[in-house]
Amino acid sequence: MKLIAVALTVLLLPGVAAAQQKSPGAGPIVVLETAKGVIEIETYPEEAPKTVENFLALVKRGFYNGLRFHRAEPGFVIQIGDPATRDMSKQDSWGRGSSGKPIGVAEITKKRRHVAGAVGMGHAGSAKDAASQFYILLRAAPSLDGKYAIFAGVIKGMDVATKIQKTDVLKRAYVKE
């Protein structure tokens, strides 16, 4: 009976049902509330299990709440995850800090590419040293493939992501239930 109800929903409301479906193998959805609007990202635990686990743990403990986007290059990328961004007087050093606990592995896969909406872990040299900084691509960047772990993708709010500017605050990040 449940299968019939799902099939009827897909037949009657194809646009609505498709918009709410996650990609095959996708994990928890994380909601990013900004002053510019909401961005929702689906995680990819099959491709990057330790990265997703680390990211979700940081989200659940409120690590990202109140951080500012320290990088915003229009038409390319936005980036967040440095705790120093809570202090405007430290703006010159933004982008160098992290949660202090590296993931320890470089979960780079050929399955996920650097397309518009890809969410990856930032790092200063080696992907295994990534800790808390993550970025959202605003356009495809195939030159980054094989260098950074893509652990999630935007499923809603790309229009919001394109409006983000340096110093904009991430009010709250949480796992969608």
C-alpha cells in the first residue's frame, strides 16, 4: 500500500516529489541558515565516510554557528570554517584556522566532480590535513578534481550561495530531521 501511495505521489506531483528526493547513496541533509537565505546540502557518506562523520559532528556541536564566510569569490567559490572569523579584528588572518582536529585521510573519489554546487573540504596543503573549512563551488572547476574531497552537494539554495559575500555570517547549521 505504501508503494502505491509513493507511486501516486510521483505521478500526481512529479516536480514536488523529485525536488524532495536525495541522490542515490546520499546521507543526512545539513541546513545552513544565513542572512541571505537557506542553503541545504546532502552529504555523501559512501564516498567520504570520515569526512562526513567529522562534518556532522562539528555541525551537531554548533561549531559553524556564528562563523563568517572568509572567502567569497563571485562566480567561483564561497568558503567557511575558520573559528577566527568570529573576531572582526583578526580579519587579516582569516582562512588559516580550523577546528584543530584534522580528519586524517584524503577521501578523494573519481565519482564526485567539482561541478557547480559541489561541497568540498578546504586544506592548506594535503587533503588529509583538512579539518573544518569547507567550500561551495558556484561554477564547475574541473582543475580541482583529485585535489580536494567532495563530501556533499547543494540540493537547495544555490541562488543564496551566489549572494554570499565575505564577512556574511552563518547564523546556524543543523542536521535536517
